[in-house]
Amino acid sequence: MSLRGTCREVGDIAIVDFSGKITLGEGSATLRQTVKDLVGQGKKKILLNLEDVDYIDSSGIGELVGAYTHVRSAAGELKLMQLTKRVKDLIQITRLFTVFDVQSDEPAAISAFRPK
Amino acid sequence: MEVTLDTQLESVDLAENIVTRVAEAAGFGEDDLHKLGMAVREGVINAYNYGNCQDKRKKIHLALELEPEMLVVHIVDEGCGFELSEIDDCLAEENLLRTSGRGLFLMRAFMDDLAVRRGPTGGADLVLSKKLPHPVSGNGKSQT
């Protein structure tokens, strides 16, 4: 399996710890289905932990964007945390830093969900 | 070196592995290997999805050329071809939330040169070039 996701909760935030590759095919599909399931369960705050995702291609980036818009259309929030350098560089050069809220660690990410 | 790939998802990983092995033998470091692999991956994905429209009857042709100063990779599909000017800017504000359309941009970002030519059967011939870390001199010896 190219991508594994383990779900847990911290308060009302659903955290998915992913490991592997988010690439065209199985990896992208796993990401898509995981977020879709969480939205289906009524989760409004979803945090994707990408610390152990060492590889993502343009299809994977597309799935992240798709996940973001899917959660947003359900009046929820999706954030990313602990990106590896390579994934962070890709998010940077594709200007998706202007779309995603990317946090460096879990405490910061959890704090970012609090209303301002 | 030329390889004919089937139009299937597995060919994406296969092409990436072939090119990174050749590039590693040519002396590219880890960072460049990653960039080369990603660029080839994106090129074959495009050939699979857009060039050959996932038609299993069609093939994807991968060719590698080791020139004195460059590694050149050709990814040729059996589709209808396209012009780079037709491709939307994935960095434009109105396109940021699109779930596709970043492949060519990433190829250009990771390679030193990208060109699109017409392939022998009318499909696209993506030409990806990257400067060798140690150019080869006229007598076949690398220059450091």
C-alpha cells in the first residue's frame, strides 16, 4: 500500500497521520477517501499530518487541493502539519502556501483551529 | 537507450526508476535524482492521461540520450500533440484551486530545459534536459 492513514482525535479535531507516498493511483485515492469519510462523519476540523509522507507528485497535490475544497464546501477547515522539506518546497513553488494553512507541529496546528 | 511502455499506471513508476538509475550512473546527486525522477514521472503521467487518454492500445516511448553536457529524456505519446501555449498558468489566482494542471510546471521547475515537439505519429514528444554534474569531454572522460 503506497499510502497509509491512521485517524485519531484531539478534542473536536480529526487528525490523520499519513505515511508513504501521495501519488497517482492508490496513494491519491487513499487520501481522497479518508477525507471524504471524515467529512461524511460530520468532522469540521481536519488536520493532515504529513511528517511521514516523503513523496508527492502533481496528482497528490491535486488531491490535497481537492480535499481542501471538499472540506471547505462542507463548512469545515482542513490544515496541514509537519511537511517534509520536499513536500514543503512543492507547496511553495506551486503557490499553494496561499491556500493551505501549514503548521510546523501539532500544538501549533491545534492552536490554529481555535477561533480568533 | 529506448524503452516502450504500456499505457498503464505501472509505467509511471517504471519510467521513473529507469531514468533515475541511468542518472545515478551518470553521477547525479540525490537532490537532482529526485528532481529528474519527478519530472519524468510527471511527463509519463501526462502521456498516460492526456496524450494516450489511458488507451491501453497505445504506447509511451521513453528515450534517454547522454550528451557531452546534458542528459536528455524524450517522452513520446501516441496522441494528438499539444502546444505549450495552450496550457493554463497553474500559478494564476483563478487556477490555484484546480486539482490538475501542475505537471508541466513541475517538469519545467525541475529540469534545465523543457520543449514539446511533434512525435513521429503526431503525438507529443516531451524533451526534458538536465545538465550533467560532470560534463563529459571529447575523449569521453568526465570533467570535474
